[in-house]
Amino acid sequence: MTNNEFPISKPYLKTKSLFPENQETPISFIERDSVDHPLFYRRNHFSYPRLSHHNYWLPINGAIKKPKIFSLKEIQQLPAKTIKVVLECSGNKRKFFKPPVFGEQWGNGAISQGYWKGVPLRILIEKTELKDDAKEVIVVGYDFGKNPGIDGIHHFARSLPLEKALHPDTIIAYEYNQKPIPFKHGYPLRLIVPGWYAMASVKWIQQIIVTDSKFDGPFQSMEYVYYPYKDSNHDSAPVTIMNVNSTIQKPHNGQILDSGKHMIKGIAWTGMGTIQMLEVSTDNGQTWSKAAIKKDHHKGYGWVSWFYEWSAFKKGEYTILSKATDSYNRSQPMSPVWNQKGYGYNGVDCIRVKVE
Amino acid sequence: MTNNEFPISKPYLKTKSLFPENQETPISFIERDSVDHPLFYRRNHFSYPRLSHHNYWLPINGAIKKPKIFSLKEIQQLPAKTIKVVLECSGNKRKFFKPPVFGEQWGNGAISQGYWKGVPLRILIEKTELKDDAKEVIVVGYDFGKNPGIDGIHHFARSLPLEKALHPDTIIAYEYNQKPIPFKHGYPLRLIVPGWYAMASVKWIQQIIVTDSKFDGPFQSMEYVYYPYKDSNHDSAPVTIMNVNSTIQKPHNGQILDSGKHMIKGIAWTGMGTIQMLEVSTDNGQTWSKAAIKKDHHKGYGWVSWFYEWSAFKKGEYTILSKATDSYNRSQPMSPVWNQKGYGYNGVDCIRVKVE
């Protein structure tokens, strides 16, 4: 080590499990508008699938008049669009639920965003000519295995109602941030469903099946279901659209600060419309102030960055909250809606700091 | 991606802060007897110091008859010893304190171990001939800066009482795991104080000063002090010897398991003597069973690995605890001793899992 080689400090993924691989994005340290793929959170149900791009074909079957098999090249030659999309695991922030719930104990980093390029699923489906009784579109991944609590071996597979499948921004993506999608994130083809929690954005697409009935695969009939009561499965509801949400990136929870001015900053996102307002409280919710939202971040299905200059001249302990409101007038609740499996946490974000 | 290139899943450091750099070891994923340096936890008070090994000298001054300046080469030619040592930040597990305390919110990964090679500090000091009134040995690091709550700029510096400084296993290390100490861990010379929390093991040694009085630098008069009461500094005590402690590595907190047999495994360590017993409870402390301790891990100042086969045939939620006892008959308490700054957490380790 000489004066010319100064050590670099960089953030890493936060490891939750390795088999299957589940790692969080160090979201407090993400400052750029899109997350570089090495820091994009990884969420798997199974070990990575084995597949070869040398022999890759995408079949579309089912309630269609003209079943088709697309080559990668064909897909890449169809009209494409590039959209900025937040992908958030529906278990993001699960570890903050009280009482605690089981499953991967995600903190606030099961979320990332970037630019996805692909062909609208609609365009592929139109080429196959839907039958009149078509109802849902199932997208099956190459990944498969055994899940605790679910009998048998299953491929990861999810269906979309026809309306969402045909939405012009629901795409079959083949690029992330202008490069082929990294293998761990779904290479060669990944479904991207903007606005929905990311379990809908199936990786490593193996086939697409149009059905005339309601698909009840375990990843939508058992997993990814809100069960609001601890001891019964009454009033269950599927996990779909992302809740309005925000995360404080700086300062860090527990941080000790010198007295003076400090920038409080973070991100906010929603699955419906756009973020309209971000409020910050530095007195545990007694009073709220509007944060500034970075204008240039306000496009597509991305998160917005926000910041608020806090004058912290009085020594003491502070509880800082952030609360986002979207264009459908949805706001983060003070307490999130508890559910058995811990999905959709969106209580106001909360950190505690000490000014010395 | 072809069938020949299967993606590797590996654990990373868990980033707490970057300026200064504080990152945890992913301790649940450490299976080897020593931690490879890229996964060794990083704990800094300041930005990394700038120094050059081309021009490195170690001076020893103060209450000695023959002040000396050692070259690296001289130090490396003195009689050396290699010892396995656990280094644990005294803030390890701070985030588990209730009520919460401020400061870096370390989980269970501010701990690592490996093989340190160096010359006993005693040998260097003997060459300088102590004066009769010598009382403490101050080791000063090259790192310096401003700490929140402490006025002025300070180098990181700590003193040892003469007895501990002259202990034959207190060494000035220059190798970690048979290679020069990585820069981030103290290159070229780091003090290693076995049995004490790691704030004592000063990195990047700039100088050594023998004193005839009690040193009161801020990193032992203000920081690294147990203050057992929230609103007063009565009954304070310095942080020195590591408490007896253990960590459950597998399963993970919150994990959902299939019913059947599962191996519960972890590590245990102490700053006094050796680990004599590790008990596991799978019913939240109502009953306890002895875990097996790996014999080959029982040497030097390292941690021991332990494992316990759990027959989990009944579905339900379980609270699993681990409790270590050392050869001084110190055991982990059910609740740790709370203190203002959150040092020395050693309550029984606790995870919750669900068997489905």
C-alpha cells in the first residue's frame, strides 16, 4: 500500500441465503438512477436453472388459434420499448412486521430499478390469435424445485389476467441497462410487469400458455397471497399491485450525528400512478414537512428520489419518519396491514438517530 | 450461459457504512476455521490512513531507558508466534439491545477469526528496558479524525496495562493467514490482544508509548466504556475482556423448514479460558440439551464450532436458543446487561423458525 493506492470502500449485496440465493440490495448506498446489476437484489425460490441460449426457443400454446415458437432473434426484431421499472419483492421489509412473520427476513433492500428493454407481450400474443374464451396468460420459468410447505416439485409459474398481460408496458425483456439481462436476473428472457410486485416478473421464461380458466399454481394459490388472520385463511387476497411506499436512505438507523444541518434523503415508489407527495417527520409523527422530490426522476415506473434538509441543532434522540402519497391518494399507513406471510409491508419508514 | 457455466452464489460483507467503512462478516455462511480476509469484518472510526510501507518505522518511546525505532525487517527477524484469535467488535450484536442504543447497528457479524503471526510486544519492550514507574503501554494507530460527540481531532489510540502488554500472546502482528496483513486490517503492523474486544487490537501502528500514568484518550475514557444507566454515567467500567458468547449460524432466523431432522449449528467463544459447554433449547428455554463441540476447533483463542441434531417432526413455531459456558463458569445470561453505548451484548442467542 503506497500513497497512490487508496483503498476503495464499496457496498455489497446483503446475503440472506445461498441455496437458493437470496440477497438484498444495499439500498441505503444506491445513489444512481438505476441499480448496476451486481447490486440488483437476488430472489430465488430454487437453485438456478440450467439452460442454454444456443438452443433457446419460446413457445406460446393454449387457448390460441396459432401456436407459435419464437426464436430469440425473432423476438429481438419485433418493435421494442425500454422502460424504467422498479422491481420490489412482495416480502420487502418483512422483518419489520410485528408480530414477526416467517420467511426470508428481508430488510428494506428487496427492491431495485433500472431500464428494461423488450417486446410487449401483447405483440407476441397478437401473432397467435387469442381464442374468444382466453382468460389468463401463464408464464412459466425454467426454475423448479420443492418448496417447504408445498407438496411436489413445481416450476415457478404465474398467470396474469388478460388485461394486464395485454397492457402495452407488460414486456418480454431481453436487456437490462442496455445489456443482455444478467443470467441471475432471468437471461435470456424475463417477463416485466410494471406496477406489480416482482413475483409476477417471471425469470428464465420457458413457455407461455394462454388458458381459458383460472390458473391455480402454488405461487399464486398458496404463496403470494395475503392472509390477514393468524389462525385462519379467511379473506385472503392475491398479491398484485405494489403498495405506495418509501425508504429513508440517509441517515442510517441508529446513527449518531453532530448537531447541525443534515440532509435526510430516500426513495419513494408506488404500483399505481405516480408519487405525488413525500412527507418527513423528525418528531415521531407529531409534525410533518414536505420533502423535495427530484423532478428528473419522475418518469416511467421508477422510484423518485427525495430529500429534506433537517436543522438538528438540539441534542437528543429523534425518530424520523417518511410517508409517501401517490396520485391515487394512497398514503403509507402508520402501521402496515399484518398478514401471515408478510407481504406488502408499507408502514411509514422509521429510523432513530441521536444528535450529540 | 451454457450448461458448463453454472452461476456461483457467494456471501458478501454486510454494509453498515462506507465513510468510515463498517461492514459485517456474513457469519451464518462462514464454515471454515478461519475467515478469508475479503469476508473479515471491517470496523473503522475514520477514513483509511495514508501510509507507505517503503518508509515504515515503528518507534517506541516514553518511560523506557532505551528508546528505539524498529524497521519492519528487524521486527520480522525477531522470534515469532502464530496464534488463532477471535476478533470481536465490542458493538457486535448491538442491534439486539432493548431498549435500542445508538451507534453502528451491528448484527451478529462484527466478529471474525484467523491466524495472526507476529512478535510478542514483550520482546520489543524488553529491548527498550522499562523504567520502574512504567504503568501502561499506549499503541497509536495511523488513523485519525473527528468523532461525533468528541471534541477535536484524535488518532485512534489505546493503552494496555503492563501485565496485558507483556503477556506472551499479545503480539505485534504482520501476517494474517500466512500473508501480509491486508491493508484494511492494519498493514503493515497490527496489535493483537487475544481475549479482549477488538478495539484493543490497534491497526496501522504508528508508534508505541510507555507511560507512567493512566492514559485517558477518548477511545477508552469516553468510548468503549460500559455506562449501565441511561441518564447517568455512574458505575462506568472499561470494555476489556470478551464476554462468553455464541451465535446460531443455521438455521436462519425466520426460516421455514420441512418437518424432519435438522442440524442446528453455530459458534461459541469467550475472552477467558475456553468454552466448556454449549446448550441448545428448541422450546424457548424450558429445556436444554448439550450440543456437540468440534474437538479440532478447540485451540488457541479461536471460537469453537458446535452442532445439535434437532428432530423437528411436529409442525409449529419454535424459538431456538443457544447458551455457552466457559471454563471460568461464565454463562450467557437470558438478557444481556444493557448499557448506554451498547457494548458486550451476550444474551443467549435466539432465532425463531417455523416447521411446516
